[in-house]
Amino acid sequence: MHTALTAIIVAAGLSFGVGAAASAEEPAVTSDTFFTNDRGLTLQSDYLEMSTPFGEATTQTITLTATQDLTFRAASEYPTPGDSFYVTRAGVCPGYFGSVAMKAGDSCTLTIVFTPSTTASYYGGPSFTATVNGVTTPIGIHLHGNVETVVMDGPINFGTVRLGDSETLQYTLTNVARYDYTVTELFSGLATYYGFSIAGTSCGSVLPAGATCTIDLDFAPIYNFEASTYVYSTGTMDGQRAYSNGMYTKGTGSEGVVGLTATPTVDFGAVAEGETANGVMTLTNTGEVRLTFNTYNGWFSNYSGAFALVGELPAALEPGASVDLPVVFSADGAEVGEQTSDYNVTGYTSAYTAANAQVSLRALVEAGSSPGDPVDPVDPTDPGVPVDPTGPLVPTEPVAPTPPPTPETKLPAVDEIVVPAVTPGDAAQQTQPASAASTAAAGSLAVTGTHDSVAGLSALLLVAVGASALYFGRRSRQANSAPAL
């Protein structure tokens, strides 16, 4: 496919005064004013881009026209056919590294033939000088030769796409050269980290000369901002590296509408010193996505601590949902007069988009009564109808205490009495009268015990004496009845 020939006229503009005499009085042109005033050679464009498919030539022309007398000289040449840029001349033009005098109205047409021998781009161009009134200024014609191998085409903007959704656009890749194109990479430089990906393609590993294939590019945004990617195709053609033109493609990720509103104002009214007042703030998620909160997402602009949130912010608020937030104002230690604060709260989406709301709070602290202020007396209460007093009760006679029961004395049976064995000498000791110490002890016991205790002890002593007498009587009879040795 050949590009239409383009003619760029490089004109030297010069305004003369009326008549030659007036012209002679004009000041000489200097190098500082050569391209900026209307008496010198003004170059309208010094850049020419030429494109052609690989293996084919393209031709374009440039015409220069003098608007005053000048000397035009060639400083560089491309004289050989087959050069990347082959330049031929027609009209009043300088020869090979030569110069020519141009009169006002003379023109020089340069015909440039671009014949690429590789798939790479070419840069170059002829250069000239123009001399007017002794001032010489260089004039360069800059040429860019673009070698076409495969051409990529398609839309450049996906527009706005909701997070979680995707959009697909189709691109074409056309081999405009006379050689087959072997694909190395369809979309080199594709920013997959932004959500761009190839969804499908009809391109195979080789794209024949003159053929076209399609590529479906998908955009599934990851972030809620504009993302872009610059892509081009790479491969080989006739054994040389080949590249398509590049395309800048973009798309914007969006979570939809994100919004948060709150009760505009909370007025606690008049609050006495040392007292507290309660209010309620209401938060509403007016957006289309879920908002989350934490403790640090809300704060009061008044740092005195007089205004405080009761409880915590909700962990999350679904679209369209509302929540009431109790808030308290404490006048304990607050200055008398109006107290104000803003409560600022921020909720975040899963992609960290912020939604903000603000509540204005107000309270009027009133002074309490001081200790020296008089206190109004309290009205006395009605004493009511008097009631007859009840007479004292007649005391009753005291009741004599009941004596404790007398313990029952149980004498052991004779057969139950166990008397330790003693010798006749022991018996004599047993029958001896009690010593003075024993008598004293018995007397002491009798004195300290009760009447019943003394009687019980006496009975026990009688039983013990009787048992001893029986025992020793039996022993005596046994001794008398024993045979003599």
C-alpha cells in the first residue's frame, strides 16, 4: 500500500516597502531575525515522514520558493539511486555540493525516493544554506523513513468498566509487506497487571503477506483508576526482526457510585455544668458498594473530650443501609458557653476508595449554682392528725429456771468388776486408810464439785471398797483350803 505523495512548500516570506528606494533603506537582515521577521526566508516545515511496506519504494516531493534574492547552496547529498533516501532536483536548484542564485519567485523542487533495504526505520535528509544580505542560515530537511511490515489497528479506549466486570475490544493485525510475517508476540508490552489480557485471536503463528487477523483484547479492571498499556506486535520477516506500529490503549476501573452521608447537625441544647446530654448521629451509605470502617475512621475536631461517641463505628455498611451512632456531651470541666465540634468519618470500599461525611455538634454549657447562693426554704409538711399513744405493757413475773436433770448412776454388776491381781502384801496396802494427801484431794473434790457430784463419788467409793472386800475374802478362803506341803 503506497502512501499518497505529499508536497510541503518551504517558503521564504519577505515584505518589501513601496519601490526599490524604500527597499534600499531597509536594515540588513541578521541571523537573529532571519526566521522571525518578514524580510527573510521562513521555513514552514523541516520534517517529512515517509512510510512504505518492506520491499517497496515510496516517493515524495518538497518545493522551496524564494521570496527575495538569495544564494541557495547544497550542503549534503543523496545522489545515488538505491540510497535509503535518493534525492533528485528540478527547477532553480543547486548542483552536487554546489550553489545557485535564486531570484524572488524562483523555486526548487526536491524529489525524494525512499527505498528501505531492511525492516528498521531510517532517518536522514538533505541540508542547505541560504544567504541573504551577507547573512547565511542553515536549512535542514529532516526525513523519517518508516518501514511497514504489519499494521495494528483498533479502538484505543475501553471507557469506564465496573470492578468485577470486563469489556472486550477487537484489534486487527495486517501484513502489508510482500513477505510472510512469523509471529513472536502478538501484544508485546501488554500490562496484564492492570487487567488487560488477550481473550482470543484468529492469528496463527504465521501471518501471510497481505493477510489480516483479529485479536480480542479484554479489560477487567483491578483498580478504580485509569489504566493504560502500550502494545505492539513483534516477529520476523524475510529473516529480519519486524515490528508493528504501537498502540496506546486505556481503560478506567470504577466501583460505581461511592457515597456516605451523615446527620448534618446534632444540637445538645443547654447543659448545666457537671451534667451530660445525649444525641444521635445517623450514617447512611448512599453509594452502590459496601463500605467498611474501623475505630480510627472517625474523630472529633474538638480534642477536649467533651464530645464522645458511645460505642464503636459499624464494621461495615451495605449500600442503602443506615446506622444510628449515639453520641454524648459532658459538661464536666467544660467551659461555660457554646461548645462545638465536627465529627469526621470515613468509610472505605474494598478497593480503598474513600467516602467521607461530617457532622456538626453544638452544646451550650450553663453555669451551675455556687455554694454562697441562697437556697429557697422548703415548705413544711402537714403534721397530720395526732394519734393516741399506746400505753406501756404490764411486765410479767420472771419464770424460774428449770434445774438440770440429775445424772443417773449405774453401778456395775459384780461379775463385771475386774479387780487386778495383787499379792497379800498389796492387800495390806489396799486396806490401809487413805493418806492425808488423799483425804485432802477428796476434800478438795468435794468442795469444788456439785452436790450431785459428791454423792456420785461416794457411791463409787463404796462400790470399790465392797469389791475389794469380796476379792480378798475369796483369796483368804482359797489359801485356807489349800493342802499343806
